[in-house]
Amino acid sequence: MNEMSYLEKLLDGVEVEWTPLGELGELVRGNGLPKTDFTESGVPAIHYGQIYTFYGLSTASTKSFVSYETAKKLKKVNAGDVVITNTSENIADVGKALVYLGKEQAVTGGHATIFKPSNGVIGKYFAYFTQTDVFSSDKRKYSKGTKVIDVSATDMAKITIPIPCPDNPEKSLAIQSEIVQILDKFTSLTAELTAELTMRKKQYNYYREYLLSFDEGDVEWKTLGDVAVIGTGKHDTRDAIEDGDYIFYARGREPLKLNTFNFDETAIITAGDGAGVGKVYHYAQGKYALHQRAYRIVPDDSMHPRFVYHYISAYFNDYIQKASVSSSVTSLRRPMFLKFPIPVPPLSEQSRIVGILEKFDTLTTSISEGLPREIELRQKQYEYYRDLLFSFPKPETVTG
């Protein structure tokens, strides 16, 4: 039996009742829990901000802990409970749900509500429902604020949830359980692919650093200013032309286009300010135009250009962070490049290292391009089936 016929059979003739969340369990608003209360160990604690940034749909363990004394003052979270965010600077993060599956009782704090499901609803079923457009539309009706958006626990309780076979609790829970299992399969596969992508990137970075690591006495060390010409361009982003003839390297990750060129050479390009500082590098070959706040690094004959590219990509960001007196580097000046230390092994050794890195880079790029596409496909597949599984008709008379 294929997926579609299975789903059709699962939901065929199923009656549904749209029930306010407050009638399906208890909602308890949290309190307190600033990050200063965190400890290395103790009672598991779920901070509302971490639901946006750290957790997925469910967790059996927590990122943070609080002391037993602090925990006494906080609201308790038991296995099967769902912690829902009430507050965020954007509506998408309001109502984000986390199912707690830990064996040890946890606690949560302010800006979060604990939903303690009754016997008629599965917590994870509700959590999956919070990802649908229907739930998103309903929570918007109750949202308050502009800079900081909030949906209170009282209003959250008014949002209706589709409960299949309300007159047959056993069958209702069986259907909810099946829906959860189907969606779990999709989310599990996406998580596996994401973990694989992360592992491949770490693997590449490890081998790159291994090949580019030199002890002081092994090779000659020079500054980048000794082995390369360093300068900027003269154009502004407003000069860009959509269908220009030449690549125009500005300050962003994606190059632009221009009808004129400034240079005809092989160079490493990086942003002088903006979001790409120390993180975005381009390898230019041939004719190109350059932004007035982007830098070109043109190695001399003692350096393999790709060796310089790989070395700068691996180490320049750390160098500028350590050299900076402020907590973050937002712009670069030419002296920073001139003083950057770089190893100068024989050209034959540079070529050998480049050859290995290029092969590894090609493999990693292939995987890094293929896996995100696969992850995106699986995510769309998950969303399709999620929406299909929750596509119970909602009477117009039922309002949240």
C-alpha cells in the first residue's frame, strides 16, 4: 500500500471536532528564569529563548540547568508536557512548541507556557499542529505588540485543535499516534541528512587545517605584504548592472555584474566591511570589477594563488579577531592584510597541498550541494504530508 492510499484509509470517514486548547489540558504560564540562574548541573531547565535557537520539536534532555533551590520557585515540566513560547520579536517564533520527553522533572520560566495534555490528546500531535498554517493564522488573531509580540496563555487556550473521532477516545488516540509516527519518519530523515552535512564540513575543515599547519622551523614565514599586492577597487554597489559583461565583486557573498572591468589577473577577493568581513572569499581569474571597500590580494611568483586562497580562508578570520581590540570586527584596513603571517613552503609543496585540498574540496562541495537539496526536498515532503494529515475541514462557525 502506498503512502497516499494509506493516508486516505487512515482518515477516511473520520469525524473531527475543533476543540479549544484549554479544554484539552491545563495551560500553566511560566515565571522567572533569567540566564544568570543557569548552573553547570542540577535540575533540567528549558529557557524560552532556547526553544527558538537550540531545540527541535522534542527533547529528552535540556541544554541548561538550575540549582535545586531556584527550581523550587519555577513551574514544573513533566514528561509529555509541551512548552510553548509566548513572546518573541517575530510572530513566527511565538507559539513554537517543544515536547519534553525527559525522565527527570524539568522547569521553565517566563515568556513560556506549559501545556499539560489530558488523556484525549497526545502532546506531540499538538506540537506538530503548531507548525501548520491554520495554527499560524489563529495565533496571529491573538497576538499583541509590535516590537515584542506576545500571545498570552489565556488567548493560547482559545486556539482550536482538530481532534479526530472525539466520541471514541481510543480510536482518536490511535489516529493521533499514527499521524505522529508518519511525521516523525520525515523529521528523523531530515535530521540525519543535516547531521551528515555537518559532519562532512567538519571533516573538510579538519583536513584543511592539518595540511596547512606548519611549525615555525619547518618553513619560512613572511607577512602577506611581502608576498602579495594588496589593494581595493573604485566602484560602488549602485554601479552594478543586472546583465553586465564582467563579474563585479562587492561586499556580499554573491558577486554582481558590471559592463567595465578594473583588473585582469588572478586574485583573492574579500570584503572590507559588512557582513562578509573575514568570512567571504572569492577566487578571481581574468577580468573583473571591484568595489571600493573590497580588497584584492594578488600573490607574487613565490606563492601558488590557490595555496594563498586556502590559507587565508582557513586562518585570516581568527587572525583579525585576535588582533582586534573590540569584541567584533566590522571593517578591515590594509595594514591588517599586510601584517598577516603566512608560511612560504617550496612551490612544489604548495602545489601538492593545493592538489589534495582541491580534490577534497570538489568532493565536499558536491556533497554540500547535494545534501542541502535533499534536505530541502525532504522538508517539502514533510510539510506536504503534515498539511495533508491535518487537513480536517474547519467549520466557518468555529472561531479561535
